[in-house]
Amino acid sequence: MNKHSIPALTFGMLTVAAMACGTAIPTGTPNVQTTIDAAVAATNTAQASLQATVQAAVQATVTAIPPATPTAVDVTMSEEELAALIDHSVAEATAATGQCSTATTEAAADGTITTEEAAAVEEYVADAEAAIAYTDELIDAYYSLYGELATETLATLEAIEEDLAALAETTATIAAMLAEINTSLEQGLTLTAETIAQLEAALQDAAAQAAALQAQTQAWQQDVLAALENRAAAALAVQPSEIASDRVSAVQSAFDYLDAVRQSTANGSLTAAELANIAQLGANASASLNAHGGPQLQSLASSIDTITGHLARGQISQALSASGRLEAALGARPRRP
């Protein structure tokens, strides 16, 4: 695995909103055009609301952590959610790059490009560059939070990162070409057919790169989802290596498990080795509670499996919340002899 240097302005808290939009369809048909207009208006409203929610989620992800090393990082975005946001950001870059190519082709249809048309293309290029840069930041955050845990799909993510860098280089070249074109237009010069052809070729290349990158990212996201379930199944299949001999020891084993969960996630991330240790302690604690906890404590054994499953799926925030509930249900921590 390649080592990545995470900048100081990384992600201390990552949040994403789960969104669902619906539009009611009228049952009556008193006026067909009125019904159509209402449906269109409702769809536009839903799209605007969705975009506002996405923008809010994106803004929340850029909250910077203090430069000093924190003792705990509040991470509310799961591995699945972060992978989905990476895929969404690549899709935004792909859309903007495609718009660049389309706008240029349409502008050059009459054999030339005006200052206004060049400015419009520049805006799309700026959008693509921003989406590419944001995707790169998200990938850095993924490495920082889940790089030591998500070993199954990192090779693909590293390839995505390389292709993203290539796309960034291509869009930077296009931006430089547009700057030169604008300078020529401002001086009243006429663009040559060769210059226009070079710009169109560069944009078509960028669009092809972006489309390939998006397909690769979508496949990676699906691989992440499969890896999460496989990882959880493996963690929950661990068999106990030690079972407590009495009720007090059984309760203590549950607290030992909780201590390991909190210590391992204190920096907001989790390694594969830490997950393996937690899974083993969890199996021991669950078996101990089932053996000596009685009806009240036996019911808490499933809570341990829930926490382990959350951690294996990269759901650290959910795991910590469930840990707090389990600790409260266990009652007072027994004293060690």
C-alpha cells in the first residue's frame, strides 16, 4: 500500500445526509396541463432541495481538525458513506468535463469561438477542476480513516487516484489553452482552425478519461460494499478462545471488550489488527455472558455482535453509540481481585 501524507486541513468530522424525495400524483384529471405543470414544479422543487442537502453535506466534510494531534476524532461518516461521496464527486467531475466538450463543439460549429463562449467553457473547466480536487481530498480522508482497515479494495483506489491525477493534468492543460485563447480574443485576433481543433481534441480526451474514471469508481464502490459484508461476516464468525468461569468475570470480559473498542477507535480510525483483537474479545465476552450472565446479561451478548459488526463495516460512530448503551446496561464495573 502506498503511504499518503495527509495535510493538516483534513477531515475531523465527516457527515453525509441520507435523502429521499417523493412527489404525490393527483388522482383526478380536471385539467391535464395544470397537472403536468404542477408535477414539473414539484420535481424542480425536489431537485433544488436535494441539491441544497448535498451542498450542505459537502460543506460539512471540509471541517478542519486542529493542527495538534487530537485524543479523539468524532467521525460520523461511515466507510460506505465516504465511498459513496467519492463516487458522487467523480460523477460531478465527469459531468462538468462532458459539458466542457459539448459546449466547445457547439461553440465551434460556425468555425470560430467568441469571448463569451470561451468564458462559458472556462466555467465548466473550473467546475471540473474543483470536483477533481475535492475528490482527491476525499480519497486522502478515506486513506486516513479506513486505509488500515479496508485492505481489500485499496489497490483499486490507488489506481483511481492515479487516473484522477492524470485527469487533473489534462484539465490543467485545457485551462492553460483557454487562457491563451482568451488573450488572443481580447487582442482581437481570430482563432485558427488548428487551435480550435486542438482544444476540441483535448476536451474529448478529458471527457473519455473522466468517463473511464467514473466507471472505475462505480465498480470500486460496489467492491467496497461487498468487502464490508465479508469483513463483518469474518469478524462475527470468530470463535471464543476463553470463557469466563463465573458471572463477575463474564461482566469483566464485557468491559474489557468495551475498553478495547474505545482505545482502538480513539484516533477516529481502526486497523485490521485492532478489529481482529476486538472480534476475539467480543467472541469471548459474548460466550461468557451466555454461559454465566443469566437471562438479564445473556440478552446483552447480541449487543456485542452488533458493535463488532458496526466496526467491521467501518461504522465507527454507530459502534461507539452502541458501546455506550451496552456499558449502561452492564451496570457498575466489577473490581478486579
